Amino acid sequence: MITDQGPVNADQIVWGKRDDRLRPVQKAAWFGAFRSQRAEFSYEITEIEGSLPEALLNSTWFHNGPSGFERGNQRVNHFLDGDGYLCRIAFRDDGRVFFDSRFVQTAEFVQEEQADRFLFRSTFGTRKPQDNLLELYLKNPANVNAVAWGDRLLAMYEAGLPYQVNPHTLDTIGSQNVQGQLVSQSLPKSRWQTLQRFAQGQWATTAHPHGDPVRDRIILWHWAAQLKGLTIDIVEYDRQWQECTRSQFQMPGAMINPHDFALTQTYYVFVENRLTFNPLPFILGRQSPADCLQLQTEQPTRIHLVPRPDGPMAGQPVQIVETSPWFSIHQACAYDQPDESVVVYSAGWPEAGLEQGFLSSWQGYAPDFDVIAPTYLWQTTIQPQQGTVNHQVVLENYCIEYPCCHPQYETQAVRYLYMTYSNRVGESSPPIGYLKVDLHTQKSQIWMEDGLSFTDEPVFVPAGGDEDEGWLVGMVYDHVKERSSLVILNAKDLAAGPVCRLWLNHRLVPGLHGSWVPNYYGPR
């Protein structure tokens, strides 16, 4: 980072919380990253630094996130309301690399694109310019995740149904219902029709499926909020998208779905963040659903252990344990131990950060780290037989997000985790690098850019038998160059920096989630 004083170590920046002179510099760069990128691209990447690892040849990386934030003269109230933008980087077997991007053509996107104005209310606060009274239908921007499994690519949003997308062309095919079938998206034609759907409790699909490498399955779950609480259907599919198991459980009193979940060979693990929901302001058109949620900071956080229907505890009741209050965001992985305990690794906010608000902290032009709680890595060890739990931070004062493991080690005991890195002073700030932690030794490796470059979620690409034998892949936005690049780091030696960097011809908005598959979906 360039300032009047010369280069500054990124750990000193921390959103200006250690030096107010640096706040406007980094804040301007971060907010600049959230300008809309409305252009769609298709070209060969030719500016490549370093050598492309052989493990990436004949494979594809997908990514999703909000990218279109305006219609006419109106900007979304919350960046998570932006239209979903799929990116694909395809690594051909001859070493040539291709970039493509498309907006997800949801039913709402098509109508708003034609009208050039917002026609639907959104989950996080964007409203129609006209009267919103009893307008209870919420737009599905399909902007959270891009998941490739079998012959399908899904653009996912946790408050709606996923959209199937052709992985070869990125053309949107249609939405997928809770039975895994392709259906036409029928938008409500009147407020009365919307009210009927709202009263019946509409189903939505998680944006965070997880894979079981042992059984070679993907696990999705669907949820519906009803007066008694949440109903959650959990479905496991093989690679042909044939249903293997389906089970259902209730989360009494819960008003909003968990953001993520984890699984072991024995359990599905759901963390219930304690919230209340006041529907009246939403029904009257005054507030979004997210604004109607209120954290119950005095209530313990609940963890639900749901036995898998073909696991060793099949047929047993759901077990619930409680921890001190915290807010769970993303689950890296979970596994069973020989003593029948369950270990879960998560990213989340500490109890002290809950007073800083909920999703409203992310409103405005871009997420504002003046009001966002710091995110830490947590280890939660549950003893189901005793009903006890031990919950603790793994790396004290390290602010991180998007933790993940080697995909073949999901549901297995892990030694290494990978995640984005913000700082190690315990303050909330944007992600500026990547971190690897050795859970056996508590030692970490960090690679970071300067304070005007920001990192997206990392994806692990396996390259051998060892747990840390592979490559960490992630997108980086460089504010100074006004360009984005895909960096590839050696998972064994993360601190050494990228072994390869692929520069795009343009910038991308910081995204959310994606996936990598050992299949090539680019041009021939």
C-alpha cells in the first residue's frame, strides 16, 4: 500500500482502527470494489505469471456473487440483493486458460433487465419504488454459490430455489425444486397470490450444500418457516442426481434458516443462531425480512445433531446441545471421534460482537467494518451421550472467514484448514490474504497482499495423497491496478506466495462462494 509514509504492512491497516490516517485510504479502496460489473466476458487469459500446476489442467473453477447493483437511478439497499454473476475459469489440457462470465437469468432478472427498474422486493432491504404494502414476494437473485456436481451446475441462493445453469455455456436453464426436478419459475401475478404462498410457507434450498467423499454424495437441504418453527428436509444425491436418502426434522421456535451446516458419517450438524422475527413491518412494506430479525443476545446458541438415515445412529432422536451465545456463519467441516464425540470447525462472531447488529451491519454501499463484528475460527467439541459441549476460538485474535479443508477429508479428522485472512489484532477488517492453520500444532502460515487488495473465498484443489498436498485457488481484486486475478498457492507452503497468477482483463466485484471440479467445461 502506498501512503505518504511509504509502504505499510497490511496488519497495521485494519480499517484504520490502529491508525486513523489509513482509514479513508483503505475504505475508499474497499468501497470501490463494490461498483457494479455489468459486462459479461468471454476470452482467453494470456497474462499468466509463474507456472500453471499440472493438477489444474483439464479442470474448471466456478464462482458466484452479486455484481449488478443498480436499476435506473436506484441502487440496492444491501449488496447481497445484487444480481448473481457467474464466473468460470477453464483450464484446458494443453495449458490454455479461458474466462467466461454471465448473469444468472432468473425470472426476476429478465423482467427487471427489460424494465431497467426494480420490480421486486428483496430479502435484505431493496424495495420497489412504489407501494410495498402486502408485497410479500421476494426476489431470488441466485447470487450466493456456484456448485458443480454430476452433470449439473447450480446457482444457489439460500432464500429461494437454485437455478440450473449449463456448465459449458453458462446459459441459465431453469429453477430446480425440492425434489431435484427442473421446473418453470412461476412468479406471482397478484398480491393475493403472494399472500397465499406466504401463508403456506414457501420452500427454499440452502446455498451451502456439502459433499460426503466417503459415500460420494452431495447433501442439500430445504427449509420452510412456519408458525411452529422451521421444517428442514435433508436430501442426499449420488453423482447421477438420484436420491439416496431423504429425512426431515423440526427446529421448534426457529424463525430463520441456518446459513450453513456440517456433516459427519453419523450426523448432520445444524447451528441455530437465536433470532426473533417480527413480520408486521415486513407485511406493511416498511422493512425487509432481514431488518425484522433481532438477535437474542442473552439466549444460548443451539446445536442440533440430526442422525443420518443410513448412519450408525439412524432412527435415534435429534440431540440438542447449547453453547454460550455466538453467531455461526460458515462451517468448514465436522467429524466423529472414536469416543463418539463430534468436532465442528466454524467461522463466526463472538458473544461480544453480537451487540454490533446483525445483517443490518452490512447495509449500504458495501459492508462497513466500522460496525461489523470480528469473525474468528471456532472449534466445537460435542459429547452427545453426556449432552456437553466445549466451544473455543482456535487462533486468538485472528480475524478470518470462509474456512475450508481438503474436500476428500470432509467428514474425516482434519489437521489443516484454509481460510481468508484479515488481521491478527482481533479487529474487524476486509480480507487481504489467505491463512493455513495446523490444528495439531496451532501454527499458521499467512500470505497476504497489501491493504488495497482484497481476497475472495479459497478453494482447495487436491494434487496427491497428503492432506495438504494440493493448491489453494482464490480471486484477488487489486484496487490500484483496477483488475482482478486468480492466485494459485502451494498448500504446503502458503507463505511462499502464488506459484501462478492469472490476470483478468478487468475487475470483478468481490464474490461469495464457488467450487472446483476435475472436469473441463471451456471451449475446445
